[in-house]
Amino acid sequence: MNESDATQPTAAPLAGIRVVDAATFIAGPFCGSLLSEFGAEVIKIEEPRRGDPLRRFGSAADCGDSLTWLSEGRNRKAVTLNLRVGRGVDLFKRMIADADVLIENFRPGTLERWGLGYDTLAALNPGLVMLRVSGYGQTGPRSALPGFARIAHAFSGLAYLAREPGAVPVIPGSTSLADYSSGLYGALGVMMALRERDRSGRGQVVDVSLFESIFRMMDEMVPAYDRNGFVREPMGADTVNIVPHSHYQSGDGKWLAIACSNDRMFERLCQAMGREALADDPRYATVPARDRRRAEINAMVADWVGQHRADQVLQACEAASVPCSPLYNVADIFAEPQYRARDAIVNVDDARAGSLKVPGIVPKLSRTPGQVRSLGPALGEHNQAIYGDWLGLSAQTLQELAREGVI
């Protein structure tokens, strides 16, 4: 990237794309957030008076909404709309007729019962791309069941593995992991559907399930069972087939992650530990050999790490080009220069919430980078802008719709 590329003003990649986000909580809306960061106009539809439950999920901010909402509701225009009544359905259809993308995560069949299935909407707008996020997908014997991220972690096989052997299964990092991964797959699906629409002029349905977004990331679990009947069991911090590839506690009580995924990495770790001969010992020289002596290898590495301060281990691993990192908490993350250098945390000045730091943009584009322009808006904040300015409804009509509970 040259300097002129970085500074030249250009249109955002998704400028001109209009997204109607009728989803709730995280999975579907996270897709909308990703699209909005790169220029798409995202119009958030919420139930009148109640709004998205995400507004009340997590720590409360002074403005009345949650910090989670302020971060994940970024870059949106918020309107209220009751899709269970006829006038609400009519307004919804008017928006869809002029939209590029619809995001929804109702239980499969809900929109169809309201007369808003894809066939109906595509008749109004043949180019509509519709992202449907659900617990189990739009098809199959479980499709009508409710699904949440925790359920997806269980159903996909991830939660079974998230524990020490014989211990209680734990949350794999975040209870919302499947929501975020589904939103990410959703954004990918939407972009592919829009790209295909450029050729055909036709939209289509993007069907994402929470469980499949996690199941797709379970590396060799499926082929290993199919070929060898191997049922992966919990291994705590360890990794199947590879050792040393775990977490080790330093002499000053800090935890470090060390990754040695091949023989060359192990040789480098042996150099860092001052035990070069181990790399040539046939008992430990290859990945399969080390896997057979997992307890021995882990004990050696744990003993070495435990005899040194964390900073000493990090310096030794860095000198030997061994992947190693502290296990950071969020306070450590705020102090880490790499996060600042990457703008992985950005500060947003918001009229309602004031100054607030939120996660930054992923991925980073060299010429047309994404932006966090605003935090999650107030409930119905843009009713006038959308219904009045875009759809052309009069002030009197808006007051009437509000009295009737339509907006």
C-alpha cells in the first residue's frame, strides 16, 4: 500500500447497499454491523416500546441501553415497527421493495405465517438477498426448535470438549461465540449472493444455522471419526495430535500459551529451553512420537516454564521464534501496544453515550477501510428519517401509527 492509496478519498465498498435488519440479539445483527462498517445503510427494525432484547443484555450504560447494544448496534438507523399488524406489514413491504438485503432470525416459518416469506418479498423485489439465521437452519427435523449460541455449542460438539478430562463442561470463551460466527458466515453469504446478483439480477436466500457455524470449525473431527471411529474427548488446554501445544504457568504465577505444531517448532522450543538434545531423541523427534509421550513432554515444558518468570519465558521463545503469548485479560489487552497499533480498539464519541471504546474493524482494507461512525441508536431514533423522509409519510400519519402501536 502506498501513501496515496491510504489517503485518497474513495467511496466505501458497500456504499449504496441498503440493508433492512429485522433480526434480534447478536447473530443476524452482527452481520448487519459488518456490512455497515464498510458503507452499507443498515435500517434496524425493532418492536415498538420494547425494542431488541440486546438493549437490556449486559452492563447498563447511563443512556439506558446496554454497553453490548451500544457496541453491536453500531452504524444503524433505528425504527420501530409491529410486523404482527396489517399496517406494519404494509410499511415493511414498502421498505423491502427498495432494499438490497433483509436480515431476519425468527424461528423458521414465522415470516411465512405473517405473509412475509421469501417468495412474497421476492415478488416485490426480485433482487432481494435474504439472510435467515436460526438455531438449526431452515430445514430438517429440528428446524422449528428455538436455538441460542449455548445450544449451538452443545449441539455442534464444541461444549463437550471445553473442559478438563472428567470435569464439568465450561463456556468456550464466550457464550455468544456461535452468534458471532453465524453473523460472520452470514455476511460472507450475503456478499456472495450480491456478487452473483451482479450477473443474474436475482436475489436468493442465505440460510445460516448457529450450530453449523461452529461445527464447520471443528477441524478433523468428522473425517477422523469417519475413517478411524475416533471420538475426540476433552483434553483441557491441550490439542489433539499435537504436543507441546498448551498452557503453562510461569514461576511468577502467570499463564502462557505455547504452540508447537510441527517438528521444526519443537526443535526451536528445545533451543529456548536449553535442551537441544531432545529434538534429536527418537522418543520425541516427531509429532506422532511426542503425541505418544504427551505427559512426558508437557511435564518437561511445564517444569521449564515454572522455573522462570513470564517475561523470561517470552524473551526466550521470541529469540527462538517459538509462538508464545500470555493469557491476557481485558486489562492486559488495553495495555498491549499491538492492539493500539492495529486500532483493534477504537474510541467513539456518541451523542447519547459519550466517549466509549469498542472493538475495531475487521478486516482492514488498504484503500477503503471500514469505520465505526456511531454507536447503537435510541429506540425509534430514525422513525422520522425513514418513514417521513424515505417513505414520504406525513407527520399526521406518523402520529396515527404511533397511537395504534404500529411504530
